[in-house]
Amino acid sequence: KPLAVEDYISILYESVKESCKHYELPIPRILIEPGRAIIGEAGTTLYTVGAIKDIPGIRKYVSVDGGMSDNIRPALYGAKYSAVVANKVNNPLEERVSIAGKCCESGDMLIWDIDLPKIVPGDILAVFSTGAYHYSMASNYNMLPKPAVVFVKDKAARLVVRRQTYEDLLSNEVFRPQTKSISLANF
């Protein structure tokens, strides 16, 4: 279990203070970046379920419209997440599935072996605790646009970062060949 913020700061300060005293240095201004401790629980990512692949006796894979391009943490750090099927939140848990991302990588797995209600394409999967580093670590890997960011408070939603488009991804390209038909017969 993580330390309370006050305890963490106290331990950090005392350690720096002792070291400064030992080396006869002034105590510096201490800044920390608490990241997940403050904002981690504040984020929920919504994915739309796509194709489902059941390999009997092995595993049932559920693909979603995101993955390592918008949340690299499972692949990079082995981060663990929990989720629910948002449009079936009160339904009983019926099956164990693994949630796969849309990148063409074997490591693009968001969640392994999670129990969920019967899930079908079009369902909405809500993945919790994605408030920290999720969006800041997102990339355009595989030329995938980044998702939108929406703040929700008191049942009101506000768009704060719009979803990228493919035009956004191409907007920084300097060289754009002229569009014309090319015969492949000579290749």
C-alpha cells in the first residue's frame, strides 16, 4: 500500500535535510511530481469492442478500438487494469476473456483473463484508473490517431482535447507526391 502523501513528504524531507547537514549544504527547494498518486484514479478510458476470437480450450480474445497506441503501460511496464462492460454493468459475469488492442503487435494486450458479462461487438469497455500517463504516453504508432479527452463533473461533460483525425496525422508531412495513376505492369 502506498504511503500517505504527508508521510512520504516527511520521509523525503528528513532524508534530504540529514544529507545536507552531513555535507554542509543548504537545504534545497524540493519539488516532486506525484503523477499517479493524484490523478491516476481520475481517468476512465472507453473502448468499443470489435472482433472477438475464441480459441476453445485456450483463450477468448476481445479486440477493442485502442490499445498500445493510447495506453502503452501494460506492454511497457506490465501495468494491470480492471474494466467493466459499461453498457452491461449490472449483468452477471459469464466469461473470462483477454482484451487485445488494435496494433499489429503480439504485446498489444490491455488486460489478460478478466471475467466479464457476455461481450459482443459494439459493447463499450470501460477501463479504470487511466488518468495518469495514459494520454501523455499515447503515440501515433501504426499511424493511429489519439483519442479525445473529455472531463466529466456533476453529470456534465466537456471536451478538452479533440480526437485526432487522419488529416491531423498527415498535416506535418512535407513531401506529398502528386496523385496520379501509375501502371504496375513495368515493375
